Amino acid sequence: MDELEGHLKKFQKEMSAGTVSLVLLGVLARADEPMYGYLIAKRLGEAGEGVLAGKQSALYPVLRNLCAAGLLDSEIEPSVAGPPRRYYRITATGRTVLGQWTGAWTATRDFVDGVLDGRITQGASA
Amino acid sequence: MDELEGHLKKFQKEMSAGTVSLVLLGVLARADEPMYGYLIAKRLGEAGEGVLAGKQSALYPVLRNLCAAGLLDSEIEPSVAGPPRRYYRITATGRTVLGQWTGAWTATRDFVDGVLDGRITQGASA
């Protein structure tokens, strides 16, 4: 891997640290019924591969952390074919946290976009 | 600090890990001349306080890391009043990296926004 690619990988990894949790809460808040990991990954689709750096397996530790923090609940259910599956649903606390995080995300997003397109720093001169 | 506040702080910290570097490259790419840390913080203004979690001092280690990675150059210059100041400017490599990171930022941003407003997962049903 060349050096520039290393910088990019590190940057993407740092950005995904916060956003994957936000995205998982967002998907489960809109789900009509509990979802299992593979189904969540499928719903996120190709667009999600970049954010997850192509690794669907990266979802599982994040789902476990969100459960441990009380933002998700999970339940194991037998499947018609194959091994039993763990289904996840968002908790009431998870919905509250999603609201707060969405606010923080929006503020960060607008700030970063503002800096990148020059709106935020152009007005202020030294 | 209550538990919800703890979740929010952790989320904001995770998001700032990647975005502070991006924002610093963005500011210095648009600067007409080298800038010192306090001036950068002032330009980012109040909007930046949320992203930096209110800590201007958080900029300095990130500036040092960007220098060590060759994305910024720095130079110490005497100031008219007070101690000498370290001035930062973006390098050619830094501009290349800024272009790549801006692309990665845009993809992540559009993905997260798409999930939060239901565009990405609503079409796909189980």
C-alpha cells in the first residue's frame, strides 16, 4: 500500500468509527420489525460498502456494543433453514440517542461542508 | 455526567477524530499565507467549537500529526509581541490528500444522510 492510500484508509476508518453506530440506529429506527445482521448489511447495500470499508463483519462488534449500551435489544430466533439468527431492535433509549446523535451529525456535517467550500473561513480575515 | 450525555460525548469524539484533520487541511488549502494555531482556531469560530468539543488545544496535536505525515510544513517565526509562533502551510502532498479525503467525506456524508432520511433503505424490503 502506498503512503497516500495509507492516509486515506486511516481517514476512512476514523470517520466510520462514529458513523457506523449512527447508521445502524437509523436503519433499525425505520425498520417495521427486528432485523438480523446480514439483512441490515444487505439493506445498506453497495453505498454502505465504502463506509464499512467493504467489511460486513465490521457490523457485528458495533451491534454488540450498541446492545451492551442499551441502545438496542436482541433476541435469538431459529431460522427455517440454517443456524438460528440474532435479531436486533432499537430501544426507547436508542431512539433518544439517535435524536441527539442526528443533531450532532448535522452540526458537524454543516461545519465541515462550510469549511471545505470556504463559507466559514472566507468571511473572517486575519 | 448522565449516561445519555456520555453516549453523545463519545459519538462526538469519534466523529471529530477524522473531521478535524480534514477541516485543518481545508482551512490551510484556502489560506493565502501560513497560519498559526490560534489564528486557525479563530477562523473556525463558534461553529468549530462543537466539532472540537470546545477545546482549541485539541488542534495542536492534530497539526503536529499532519506535519509528521508530510501533509503540512511548519516554521517558527518571531512575533512582534509575545513568544515566537509556529506557522503552518499545506504541502503538495497535503493538497492531494485533501482531494482524496474530500471525496471520501462526500461519499460518507451522502450515505449517512441517505440512511437517516430513509432514501437508502426504504426501497429495499425484506
